[in-house]
Amino acid sequence: MKAMNLPTPQLAIPPVAHDPAFPGAERQVEFVGPPGVGKSAIYHAARARLGRQAIYRTVQEGRLLAATASLDQVSPIRRISYLSAFQLPRVGDVFARRLAAISSEDSFRQMLHIHGAFLECCIEMARTGFGDAFARFARLPIMLEQLRDLHLWNRLPADVQILQQDALVQKGWASPPSLREAYFSSVPKPGAVVLVAARPGVIVERLRNRGRRISAHAGLDDNELHTATVDAAEAFALAAEHLRRRGVPVLEVNGEDQLSDAAEQVAQFLRIRIPQQEIG
């Protein structure tokens, strides 16, 4: 397959003025791209190359680490109960998030107040974004939980980073075009972004072969799906432009490359991030 000529990331664009930080967001690396582009496969393959003992952790691992750091704020009896619950599949993640969230509620509310412009974008996106009314409004609590996760990352050990494949930057593609400038200009800045791109025709073929579609694609024929895919690609190109301007490193990966090649490109990018941060 002929490789796409993807543009080289431009990381020297000066950040915009008045760009309030969301402490904890800098700990997160987000994988983004149009639905069906292959970012999930690249995410898992890159994680495998980094190894289980690497500083890069999953969201679930991050919540557990944040909760463990919060255990000193509960009674000894409740501490034992929480530790037991943490060992249970899925249930452990629920209890970890609950403990970590309760212990940081006040500071989280203060942070939301500072980022009112982004919250307004989220509300408008629920009203006018892609998908039916239920799908749009269902995004609001999910986005709030992701903001809470960003806040929890402040409790992580200093050398831990989180890899996320469906976070706030990714959610922005479902907003109407008129809202995207405001959304990507105000979304909490991640530590880095991996943008996976492919030709729309390739993505549509993958979606057709996969046999399932997200709610925003429900009921679309192939031509409409192609149009929606082009629109999503334009949204992520805009996201990359705004994030670079705000000082966020963006790595562009060809989703049509061999999975092993794409995964190694991402893994190498992630390996060199931390030394650069320490030097900076």
C-alpha cells in the first residue's frame, strides 16, 4: 500500500494568550482520529511495545493509583474495605474512582469554575452536536467524568503518565462545525496527542467490514458515511492546529501503515517525551 504523505508536526507555534491550565491534564496522552481509522489497534500495539512496567498506564490503572494515594483520608476499617474492593474486576475500578473523587471534590469544583468556557461548549455540543438527542446528552456525564479523571491524575506518582484512546479531544469531532473553534481552543490541554489519519475511502471500507457503527453514524448509507468521515478528518485537522498553537506536541500517524510500523512510531514518540520534559 502506498504510504500517505502526512505533514510533519509543527511544534514551534507559540501558545495563545490566556490559556488556563487544567492541572492533571498534562499527564494524559490522547489518541484521536475519525471513527474506524484504527487508533484503538495502534493504542494497544503501542502499549504492548512499551511494556507493562513502563511509566505509561491505562486509565483504570491511573484511577487505582489515585485511589491508593487517597486511602490515608478514610478510617482504617473503610481502608480495608476499599482495598478488598479494589481487587474485584470492574467493581474495583468503580470503587477506586469513587474514593479518589470524593477526596478531591472541593478542588475539582474550583477547577470547573475556571474552565467555564469549555463547559459551555460541552452543553452546546449536547444541544446541537451530531447524533440523536439521547446520544448527545449522554455525552455530558461522560465528559464530566473525564474531567474528573484529569483532576485525579494530580495524585499520581511523579513519573506516571496516562494513555487515553477516547478522551475529550476525541469527543470534539461530534460537535457542529460552528462550535469546533471554541471547543478545541478551550479543551483542557493534554500532555501530547497521537492523531491517526487515513483516506476516507479506506475508513468507510473498514467501517463496512466491521459491521457496527457508532450512534452518530446510525442510519447513514455509504455516501453519507463517506461525507461524515471527511467531516471528522477535517475536525481533527482543526484540533491538531489549535493544540499545536497551544503548545501541545502532536504526532501524526498513518493509519494505513502496517500496524507494527505505526505502533513502533508511537512507542518511540512516547519514549522520548519524558526525557524532553525533564530537560525542559
